[in-house]
Amino acid sequence: LRTSLKLHTSLHTSAGTNVVAAREERARKDVTDEKDGHKSLYALQAERQGQAERSVLISYHSRINEKKFLKYLSKHGDINKYYFYESYGIYAVVEFGSREGVASLLEEAAIPSVNHEAMVPFKSRLLSLRNLCSADSPNQQSGPQCQPQTTVPINQLIQTLSKEGSIDQQVTSLTEAYQLTEENSRLRFLVCSLLKDIAAAYFPECTVRPFGSSVNGFGKLGCDLDMILDLDGISGRKTKMPRSGLSLEYQLKRANSERSATQSILSVIGECVDQFGPGCVGVQKILNARCPLLRFAHQPSGFQCDLTANNRVAIKSTELLYLYGELDPRVRHLVFTVRCWARTHGITSSIPGAWISNFSLTVMVLFFLQRRSPPIIPTLDHLKDLAGPADKSVIEGNDCTFVSDFSKIQLESNTETLEQLLHEFFEFYATFPFSKMSINIRKGKEQNKPEVAPLHIQNPFEISLNVSKNVNATQLERFVALCQESSWLLQQSETSTPRGYKEGSTPTTWGLATLLLPSQVAGIKGRKKRRLEPASVRIKGLLESLKNNQNPPKKS
Ligand code: GTP
Ligand code: MG
């Protein structure tokens, strides 16, 4: 048996251990400080960051014997957790009990010798393992169990949902099928931590943290990984200029604005990731965007990554969305369902364009939930009124203050079911006065539109901005037409009555599953013509297609 661990090499740094220890200590404290069973986003992130920093990512090239694999790695230290997944090949994520385990493993690993390539001396925590199989292993044929990292195909989801006994169960089941798993969440933090090792070549005390749907509670398996290169923790950065004494020279060199400093930082990090980042491919520098970023694929995890810097407002939006999602379980259920519905019908897209974004759609769901009677979630202004002195946050002149302590928030007792809410959501936006009014979660009430745009959704923190500025009239019309159709479908007994699934038979599509079938109204071609048909004709055709149900929907 010849076993070897090989390093994916690049530039080496090992700074930041003390920062990590302090952060982990704080996390342990915060987790025990949990209020009402809600873990704060800060505590959750710190805990995951700690785990990520003690973890390695190992790809292997031959069948693996799980027992031997563990025995082999345990020589280097206690293992807290491990799991396997398939991306471009099979990978294992292994979390050691301490960073010494990682250090010992890296110490032993061989540096590969490749004929026509030169090595960059950087010991990354991405390794490959060869020849650790055994002929007499009973597990050898099946191999280790892999954790899913992508969502089930839409056809399969439709079948699963059709087996459920109520629309409420369907909505819950969709959320369960789509939401990030614990393993996927850990992998996201691990990729941030690997990126941090690279960025630390320039900024040893930096942190790379995820934001957006990877951590706000609304991420589905397969969503992109949004990251921030956080330089705020660098010691002394916030120190005021003393009247006398030392001040640093390096900070403002050649940068005449924060934006240009961010651009230069991302530019050099982009170069570094491109040249020395193991597994990072297709690095694009998108530095002229409103929020400059690096975009690349991290092949071993399969994540599409966006790395930004100096993006504090996005961290605040992430915290806000997380808070709303934690306040009432119906928030996440409805957001997952509406996002899935929108994606299936091409209302949202992974390609940037005139489409409604997932972020806009989430804000629309939040606004709808604020407009219920009684409201399911409070307005942002109310959350601001509840804030304590420690919650105060002003970023580039924008007031981003809101309460962080969940226990201060009193909810009203709204008992609407998910089925009612889903139906009402479609009804609400099927008839919303988009031409005159703006959606505003700060006030929890529609406001007169301040500017001409087909869809106006006030940016919660940068209030002069419209988060859906990119959306054109056609896309808004499609959204409204689909809301009308879905609302109508949910009123029909053919759609809304459970079909009594029998074990072993093919389930008949019903309820939410019906709403995920291809639409009769929202196709771009013939859209105008179809809309002129009387509703009864459209709906008759729709019911026919549902009865036959032979037309598998396109994969979104
Ligand atoms: P996915 O589609 O699952 O990636 O959802 P997402 O919420 O991660 O959206 P996206 O990757 O487009 O953006 C990441 C985060 O950036 C969002 O969660 C928001 O916090 C923020 N963001 C995106 N678009 C806007 C915008 O137009 N305005 C503001 N203020 N923040 C935005
Ligand atoms: Mg995202």
C-alpha cells in the first residue's frame, strides 16, 4: 500500500492565529448568549469560521476505504467532523479538533513534482490523496456516502411535492429540498477561509466572510458564493490621528478615494488568486461595477464566487434578511417558494439583465408580509426604533441602524397558513399599482414613485436607490401575468385539492407542483396574443395540459 498526500502549492502564510483564537472565544460566548433560541448571525459566522480554519479539503483519485482514510488522518490529530461530496471528482472535507492537526498534515504531505510546471511555495489546505483503498473492504464497491451539493431537478421536485397531502406541506417540503445543508454551509466557509489564506499574503490580518444568500437564510443549494474581503479588523485601522506620535504611511498610497483603493486591492488580490489560487479558475476583474468585484469559479467546491471589498452595506442587508427570516418560519418558506417559482418560469435568471433579481424578489415578499393584517413582520423603521446604542450603524452617510436583539421584537398574532399566504402573494402583486407606487420595506407601505422605472423597490439602506432599476416593462408584465395565472390556478379545485397519492404509483401533479409547470401566459413569443384571449379559453387550455401532464417543464 502506497499512500501519499499531495499539496496544491502556492504562496505561504500562517498569520492570524491569535485573531482566530479570540474570534472563536467570542463565538463560544455568543452562542451561549443566544436569545429565544435564535443564534445571532455573528455567532453563527464566527463558529463556522473557526470550523473552516481547522479544516482541509482533500480530493482523491482512487476508491476510498473510509475507515483507513480516517485512521490515516487521525494520526495528525482528533477529527471533529468529516464528510464527502462529489464535484469534479470526489472530495472530503475534514475538520480537525485544532489547527495543529492541519499543520501536522501539511507537514507530512508531499509536494508534487510535475515535469513541465514550476511550483509556487505555498502550502494550501487543498490536498489530493492517492492509493488508500483495500481489496478486502466491504465498503469498497459502494464507496463513502456523498452529501448532495445541488438541488434536485425540477421534475423530481414536482413529483415529490405532488405526493404531499396539503399545500402547506408542499411549501415546507420545497424549502427542505432547496435550502443549504449544514455541510454545504461549512463548505462555503471553508472556501472563504482558503481564499483568506491567499489574500493574507498581502493583508495578514484580513478576513474573508460570506454574505448574501450563503448566510442570510435564503440560499438554495447551488447558489453563488458572495464574499467580502474584510480589512476592518486590521489592528490600528480605526485609530484616530494623534496630535503627535506615529502614524502610518502606507494606507493611502496612490489611492485618491475609497473606491479606487478598493479597486487596487481587488486588482492585486485578483492577480494573486489567478496565478496562485489552487482550484480558482476563470478569474475576471469587474472593477468598474458600482460595487467592484472579482468573479471566478472555485472548481473543487463547484461554487461560482464573487469577491468584493469595502461592502459594509451588503453585510447589513444580509443581517437584515437573516433577522426577518428568523422572526417567523413562514418568511423563509414563502421566499423559497416564490424564488423557485420565479426561477422555473424564467422571471429570475443567473445571467445579469433586465430580470427581477432574487434580492428584489425577497424584498417583495418581505413587503407583502408587512402588508398583511395583522402584519407578520415589522417595518424596518420599527426595527430601527427598537435599536440600542450598540446597534447604531451609519455607513457612508446611510443610516443602517436596526435592532439586533431578537427578544426586543414583539410580533403580532397573524395565523394565516402558507397556502393562504401564497395565494394572497400572487393576488397582491397581480393587482399592485406598479405604475405609480414604490415598494418600501422601511415604511412597510407603498410610497409614491420618486422616479420613472417600471418597477421601483427602494433600497432599504441606500434609500435614494432603486434595487430593481434594471427591470424593464416586459419583465414586469411577465411577472404580473404569472401572478395572475398562479392566483387563478390556486382557486381552482382541480389544482388545489390533494390527489391522495398511493405508495408506488405515479403522483398526479397538484397544488404548488402545478404552479411549477410551464406557464401558458408567460412565454415571450405570442405573449400579447395570448393575453387577448378570454381568460376562460386560456384556462381551459391550461387545465387540459395539466390533465395530460405530459409536458415536462424545462429545467431552470
Ligand atoms: P442569490 O441569487 O441566491 O445569489 O441571492 P443573493 O441574495 O445572494 O443575491 P446576490 O448574489 O445578487 O447579491 C448578494 C447580496 O448583495 C444580497 O443578498 C444583498 O445583500 C446584496 N445586494 C444584491 N443586489 C443588491 C441591490 O441591488 N441593492 C442592495 N442594497 N444590495 C444588493
Ligand atoms: Mg448570491
